[in-house]
Amino acid sequence: MVEELNREILTCARCHLHRYRKNAVPGEGSMKLGIMIVGEAPGAAEDEAGRPFVGAAGQLLTETLVRLGVSRGDVYITNVVKCRPPNNRDPMPDEVRTCADEFLKKQVRILGPGLVISLGRISAAELLGRPVSISREHGRIVDCEYAGVRFKLFLSYHPAAGLYGAEVKKQLEGDFRRLGSVLKLLPLR
């Protein structure tokens, strides 16, 4: 079912972002551990490759996961918005709404994660249904229900923010160390 949805994402023209993309970026990975990672939107490297988190921020994410003892292939990685916004700007509310309603909610229902790792304020706000200040709320694990699915939600900075500031990178790494100790207690898969 997720493969069918991914094919639909690849040909989507529901908003104007499809005009600017090289490739839509549906998501990839497995639910072996019951973990889904949700970022904000693809960047330039992701648009080029058609895969999520393959640029510098993706390398930082992969390294962070490895330190947790988690293989990138054992989690499902996607974004709220499936096409790169022009000039790497934040996705607009209508773009978030279109992609979330058409695709992210369906991905969550199909995959049924036990834990979702939200990277950045846009994905956190979408999943929680309210504005989020990542600088105040990062590192938290909360109960969440989204698209009719209940799961634990871990809020953290987007890895791209860690590339541009040493303090944020340190906080991101601290968040994931905390997550590592909590992972042992969560009933995932």
C-alpha cells in the first residue's frame, strides 16, 4: 500500500510546488523498528535524488541514528511536504495542508508507527495540530494522535539547524542521547 501511495506522490500536481521540482520525495525505509521520521520538506540534494535526507543534513541524521544503534534502513523517513519549496524556503501553510492531508496522514495510517521523530517546527506543528517552538520543546516525548493513529512523538531540531550552529548541534545530539535511553522502554516492534 505504501508503494502505491509513493507512486501517487511521484506524479502529484495538487499544488504549485510540482512546477519547481526535479523529483518528488515520497519517503523510504522500513518499519522494522516501528519508527517513522518526519522532516519538513526536501532540500536541493533530496530534490535531485528523489530521496529524503541525503544531503548534509541527512548525513548528520544518519550519523545520529548510528550512534543510537539504529540503521537508517530500519526506520521510515519522509517529510510533511513532498516537493522542494523554491529557494529552500519554509513550506507555506497551504502546501503543508495539501501534502499532509493527501499524503502524510495516509502514510501514518498505512505504516502505523509506534514512535514518530519530528524534525523541526513545521513537522512538529503538523503532527501536534498547534504551533510549536522547537527551541523550547525539543527533546520531549509526548503522546500523540494523528490521522487516527496513536504513537509517541519525539520533538527535535531539524538536522539542518545543527549544521549551522554548534549550540543547536549539541542540543540535537543531546536530544537523541535522551531518546536512546527512552527507546529501550518504548513498546515498539
